[in-house]
Amino acid sequence: LALEGPISEFRKWLLEEEDKLPMEISELAIKKALKQGMDEVEVFSMKNITTRYEYSREIQSIRSAETIGLGLRVAKGKKTAIFATSLLNEKEIDVAVEKAAQLVKVTPEDPNWHCLNKTYGKTPVPECYDASVLNLDSSEVVENIEYTVAKVTDLDKRARVTRGVTNVTISNITIMNNYNEAVQQKGTNIYSNFFVNAVDGEESTGTATDTVRFWKELDFDSLAERTTEQAIKYLKARPIESTKIPVIIKNNLFAGILGIMLNPIINAEAAQKGRSPLATQLNQQIAGEQFTVSEDGTLPKGYHSKSFDAEGHPTQKNPIIEKGVFKTLLYDNYTAMRANTESTGNAQRNNYWGGVTPGVHNLILESGRNSLETMIKDTKKGLFIERTIGEWLSQAASGELKGTITHAFLIENGELTQPVTGVNFSGNFYQILKTGLESLGSDTKGTGNLYSPSVKLTELTIAGK
């Protein structure tokens, strides 16, 4: 693909036009599958373009992946099957319908199957699509990347960019089944992350990530400043002795921890398969009163906000934990009907050829009233943690929280003193929620589709030197 200049005419057709082709193909597939004797038919089609820029001190690669495909889900009695194709023409639709019909014959019955989603609709969700991305020159992206790489060294000669990635994605989704007219939506997602290395006798690293829906909101100046500052201030970081100590966890880091510990256990599929400790705790107090978490597919500019979920059900805001009380699981149509309740609009598909499961659109921890500066000032002795690795090995089912601290500062008499690295932390997440959450900051920040303020915990166990 020629990456210079505006987006190609083919790519414009792929995403800019009101998508008559997927509608026509979807309608055709549904008619053909019903004619084959299927009771129900659903068609999920996706058009997607992702351009990926990889770089260090210079651009290393620019790759553009263009995807167009269709997933056909059929049901016959209590048997279901999925077949997918990337060729959208009548001949291929005939093949897909025939294959799906063959698969459903040999699929075991699912006693919990009821029917496809019958509640189609769109929730008005502003600011999810940046039309200017269609005409975004790769040269403009490269210019911004080169500017950022140069600025890091201009800010401090000891620092340089070692690795970076910027992804620009445009997507277009169409969903239709034999009960409902088609729904369509377009979206844009822009992701940028890079690492800086600083050397001054000793070495340290810095990293920052920004995730936005609009190209002009990607702040390259801020990325350069944050990563450079982080790399420089941790040049003299050292391990500390093992201890149990109060900690303040920075907003973007705690957002990631929140996703690791809550996402796997707040969906109804996990509960129905016996994998969620929250399955039996509905309307029970599981956290302190200051702890309120919502899941919101309608959040303006939310990284995973959308008008409808992967089954065409309108999205909504769902209270997960209110003042410490567990309020609801997240449902798609299948898990909702199995539980004799309503879908929460949380059906998810990772791609057009995969299955449907309930999942999170945007997970949001409600902020408190304290500034980060105030929380630090009010701490006589503690640890301020900015970055960790290995926290993804924590166990959501048991609540075991663990990882390695790579970037932290000792807090002594309300001030940041010694930079800290190379120590492990551990604690029980559910116990922390109940009795260990001292205060919440007012500095909410998003990391992808996870949003959190900085938090102060009464204690974590630190395994040091």
C-alpha cells in the first residue's frame, strides 16, 4: 500500500460510505440460511483499518492492515454454530451458509440456549468517531513521532527514545439478525506508547501511554515530557528493606490493577461457570463505602464506548459496586436469558470470526476529593508507586495481588525522598477493598478503557533486599 498522501480510494470506500454492501450481504445471508432450515440467523460484519508505526530514534516500520469480514451465527433448535468469511460476495455467502448449516448438525445441543438478541437499538454516544482520520497523512504521523523523539533529547541529553508504537485504527461494524433491522457504527481509536532510556553513570527507564478517540487529542509534547521526567528522576533508584507500609498507587497504574482484578469476575459467564467469587455476593458489602465502580459503554470519548454491543443491544451505564455494595454482573443475551434477566448491553467479540461473551466497555472507579499532592503530604511514612511489572500474574479469583515495583518513591514526613526499584509487593485485593482503602484521589485518568484516580492503601507487604 502507498502510505504517502491521504487514505486510498479503496480505503475510503471501506469505511466512509454508508455501508450498503454489508447490509445487502447480511440480508442475503439471513434469507439463505433461513431457506436452509435454520431457525435463527445473525450476521456480524466488520471493516477495519489499523496503521501501526514502530520506531526508536527513527521510524523502523509502517504497516497497514485492512480487514473486512463477516461472521455468520446460526441456530437450529438448541444447537448453534459460527462460520466466517472474508469474501463478501454471493458465491461466498452460499458457501458460508452451507458450512454453518453443516456445523450446526454435528454440534451438541446447548440446554441453556434460548434465542438470539431481540432488543436492537442505538444509544446516543458522542465523540467516538474522528472523520479527519480518513484523510490523515502518514507523513503527518511520522512528523509528530520524529518531533517527539527529538524533544526527548532536547529536554535532557541523558535521555533517548528506545522503543515506541503508535496505532491509528478506524472501524465500521454492522449487525443484523432475522428479528431486527441492521445497526451500524463507526469508531476511531488512537494508541501511542514509548519508552525512554536515561544514562548518567547508572541507567533508568521511563514510559507513557496515551489512548484517545481523536487524532488531535494525542499530546506528543506531554508524552515526551512525562517519559523523560520519569527516566531521569529514577536514575538513582534502589531497593529498600522488606516491610509492611502504607502505599499510594498512581492513577493509571491502579486503573490497570482494577482491570486485572475485576474484569475477569464481574461478567455473568464467569459466575455461571463457577469462576467468580462475586457470584454469591449480590447486594452485599464487598468494599468500603468510598468505593464506587461503574461500567459504562456510553462514556463520551470513552476508549471502548459504542452505541450498541456485539449483538446489537443498546449500551448503557451499569453500576458494578455502589458505596462498597456489589450491584450487578455484566450480561450478554445468552447469559441474561440463562439467568432469567435482561442483557446489560455487554456482548463482546474480539473479531468477526469469534464467539460472543460478556465483557467490559469502560470500567470507571469514581474519584474522591483529595489531590495526589495532599495524599502524599498527609503520609508520614509510605511508598508512592508509579510503575510495576508482573501485576498481570495476580489472581482475580482468589484476590492474590502481586508484582514487582520498578518505579516508586519513599514518602518521609509528607515528601518524596529516595527513588525505589526492584522490590516485590503483595496483598489481598478483596481485603484491601474492605478495610485497606484509606482515600481516593481527585486525579482520574484513563488507560485504554480503564479509569481510576490515585488511591492510598493502608498497607501492602514489600519484599525488598
